[in-house]
Amino acid sequence: QMDVHGRIREVLAETVHEQLAAKNQELSTEDLIKTLQQQGVIDDVMNELKFVTDVSEKEETSAPKPSTHFVDKEPPVLKKTNIDPTRRYLYLQVLGGKAFLEHLQEPEPLPGQICSTFTLFLHFRNQRFRSKPVPCACEPDFHDGFLLEVHKDSLGDGSKMVDATTMLSICDPVHMVLIKTDTFGETALVASYFLEWRSVLAAENGIRNIAVELLGVGSESKVSVGVLNIRLEMYPHLNKTLSPEVTNTQFALEHQKTAEKERLFLVYAKQWWREYLQIRPTHNVRLVKIFAQDENGVNHPVCSYIRPLQAGRLLDTPRQAARFVSVLGYERAPVIGGGTGKQEQWCTLLAFLCRNKGDCEDHANLLCSLLLGFGLDAFVCVGTKAKGVPHTWVMTCGTDGTITFWESLTGHRYIHRPINPDDPPLIKQPKPLYPYRTIGCVFNHQKFFGNCQPSDAVEVCVFDLHDESKWKPMSGEAIKSVCSPGSTSSVPAFPPLCASTIDAAVTSNEIELQLRILVSEHRKDLGLSTVWDDHLSYLLSPALAAYELERTTSISTGNEEFQDAVRRAVPDGHTFKGFPIHFVYRNARRAFATCLRSPFCEEIICCRGDQVRLAVRVRVFPYPESACAVWIMFACKYRSVL
């Protein structure tokens, strides 16, 4: 805020000119600090720095929050934390970008005009950061600094100050994800990059400037999308830096070790696949997926996309986790050009969460990781849906042998009861309710099984994974060698989930106001006037809460009170119509356009009659990250004229 860097530069420039001209000698750090103190810069900085870790004092004195949330427009208080002088930090500055050629023709945004933006997300050793959004341009104006703690108590590092040699053994890269948000709020993944930060340990003055070339994702993973200028610095400065030979040797050794493990696993996987094909020649058409490509086009064993993930206090139950995963947007990986071929892209977890949407594989991997975190025996299943469309879903095995399928895109759960094809025809067979047709393999972070039953149809499948005549296992040791998050693994560690930043009440009010304007304008175009009934709008709230509760818990609560209230609010001789609809995005215009496509909803919005009163209620339910479930209910009441 005070542009401290700028002021210090000015003072130093003056000092250096004056003093050097006078004495023709080198300046020490003490001289410079003394000058800054005389100029009053240090006092200003000290006054500005508030070391506050709890904001409770302010909360006690501030006025109580108004019940409607409308007035509450205070900017959020940023918590400032002390830098602990006994820890090592990596200060990573992003100092602008260049050569983002796709945005070469982009006009300068006018003041106040909404434009597309770039946001940079970082993850390093269980810490997550995001940059301020900057307008998309050929040379985007990134100016952000991130303080990454290299040495964390929670990772079992102890409390001693680490030296350069110890830090050289910390091989976690800084994962950077660049997201573009367009003017409608739609997000797209631009680039995903793993920054090797340890080169700073060999930098002479402890500072390293790097130009990072970002490559595209998916089918564009060989194409450059732009360059970021990054400056790395260690705090406190290292007493003794390493020589570049030492760091380069370490990187080469790690690379060699990883490559060798991956080569051995590939040899093993080929051998396993040959054995699998010898069981039955028809196995070559089953969906047995051993490797999958990430967003950068790099192949990893599928087991490495899963890891037990605990959501801390953000999610309370496995079913709530399933609901959270289902409200993350669904979008197939984009393909350039026509054709029915599906572009395969299994995103790393950070890229999936930052984009807030992904393909069915991303959803299934996240749900399986969360269910494993809740202590369930969960697996990802790879197979097909109707019409032979490839699909992935999640399965949990109960201790009593119950098999439950979880559809990660909807949050639905299905109990699997296998049909015995050898039963006599008169025996009544269970009718499967799930949409899955065939299953090729199941896997989690430690196990992989190929389906070697005579038929790969899900309905006749027996999920006794210990029976090697039905499921061919892969060696747990082989999987562990490439998939355990160890010292040399090419798979990034999982980031922790973040709490939602969405204020449910404010967002609900905003969408509701926008919808009222859209409905009024739409009716005006039809030559109809619009009268809103605020009381009726408020009465719709319990219904929306009940719908969300049912989606989360699969238990439908009694709605008698809601029905009773509506009956009391609608006088005799009047008709009431209501239409609830559910979205996972917060764009009111897009939601309204979708609602109009439904004949029921269109009938309410365009209602004609005597004493027509309209109502709309919006309820946003925030989930971790920036996921949310948005329930909208339109209603009307009018006098029935026969």
C-alpha cells in the first residue's frame, strides 16, 4: 500500500549519489539502514505494520451485522501474521508476464469495464496461494509476492533452522496453475507448471531471477502460451550457499532414480498385460486402464491420481463429500476440431480445484480420495455407460460385503446386487438401477485389479477382489514404487482443500435481484405487468433448504410446514404454481435462459390472469473451494377464472 520498495529505492539512489561522490568508497548495509532511519522511512513502515493474528478486537466494537446482509459492504479484514525469524521462507515474486500471444489483439480495458482475467494459483508443501486477478493481455501485469514456508512443523520438520543441504533434499516443487476467467465468469485452464525452486540455493547473492515458459494443456501441451518473470529469494538469507554443481548433481540423481522406477514399473505393467491377455483373447477390448495422461500430456500410473484426502472440518460425512464433488462443474476436456474422439486428460487435483470443473475422471478420483480419507475401502471403477460411452465412477466395499456404487457427477448411490446367470429362469432377479454397463478394472492408491470374469457386464459381476480367478491383481510393491508420495515421485502432492469464500446470503440476494429484473423485463416484452409478493417469496425458503438436505443426506424431510404455509398464503379461489430448479453456477442470466426452456417454468414466468402475484427465491449453499449449489424457485398465485 505504501510502495515501500519504491521509497527505499529513491532514498538509496540519493544516498549512494551523495555519499559515494563525497568519499569514493563502498557503502555498508549499516550506512544504508542509518540513512533510511534518518529519512523516516523505517518509522513509517513500523507504524504501518500491524502484527495481528486475531481480529476479535475489531469484531467486538463494530456494529452488529444487519439481519438482511444488505448494508454489510465492509471490505474483509486481511489477517497479518508475524514472520517467524526461526523458520526458512522462500519469497517468490511474480514480476509480470510476456509473450501471451493469444492476447496480442486484446484492446485495453476501459475503466469499469468487465474484462477477462488471469489468476495464478500456487501450491507448495500444504500451503496454497492465489494472485490478484489481472486483465488478460499480451504482457499481463502480474505483481505479486508469496511467502512460502519451506520448513513446517506440521510436516514433522522439527523447529531447528534448516540449512541449504537439508533444503536440497526437499524435492517438492512449487505447483503453479494459471486460470483464465472470461467476462461471464467461466474458467479455463491455461497452464500448469512445476517450478524447481532449489536452484536459488546455489544463487550467489541468494536471489534468482527466472523466466518460466508456460506450455499449454491437453492437445496444446507442446505449445508455449507465455512467459512469467519470477524472482526467488530465501529468508533469512543463507549463510553459505551451495555450488551449482551440487544442486545439478542432486537434480540429475533424483531424475535418474524416478526414471528408473518408472521404467521398471513399465516393464512390469507390460508383463502383467501379456498375462492378462493370455487368460482370454477378448480381454483386449476391456477398459483396463493402467496409465493416464495429465493436463501436461505426461503419462502416470492411474493409482497415482488417488491419495487418501482428509477435508479437515470442511466436510463432515462421506455423503456430504459426494455432494461437494457433484457440485463441482462437469466439462469434458476441450478438443480442437470435430470428430467424436474424446480428448483424454486426467487433471492434477490443484488444476481441477482451481478451475472448479473437470471431466468424470477428475470427479471420480477426488471422490475416491475423500472416501478413503473418511476411512472407507474405496476404488475407482473404469468401464462404460449405455451406448458404450467410457465412464468412471467410485465403488466402496463394506465390511459385510456390501458393494455400493457412487456416481461422482450426481452424488447418487446405488447398492450392487449381482445377477447369477446360472439361476433357473423362474427365480426373480434384482433389476439394476445404476447406469453402468461394463467394468474393466478397479483401482485405488495401493491396489489395481483387472476384471477377468467371463463377462465384463456390471450386473453379473462379483466384486470379491480377493478371488484371483475373478480379479487379476497387480503387485502392491510395484504400485507403491511409483505411486507412494515419496522422495522421488513424479506425481505432485495433494493440496489441502480450502474453505469457501462465498458469502451465501449476499450471493443469494444478488442473484435474486438480478432474476427479478430479468423476469420483469421479459414480462414487459410480452406486454404484462409484474407485481412481486415478498411474503410468498420468503415462504419458499424451507422448500429449497429441504431439497438441498435431501441431496446431501438422501433423507427427505417432511415438507408439511411448507405446504401449510403456502395454503395459508394463497386465498380461496386462487391457484399456486411453483417450480424449483438446481444449478452449480452463479450466473443469473444463464440460469434464467435455462429456466425459460422448461415449459413448467415458462408457464409461471409468463403467467396471465387476474391478480397475478409472482415470487422468486434463491438459496446458495456454499461448499469448499468455490463450489456451490444454487437452488432457485419461481412461483406465482392468481385467481382462477373458469
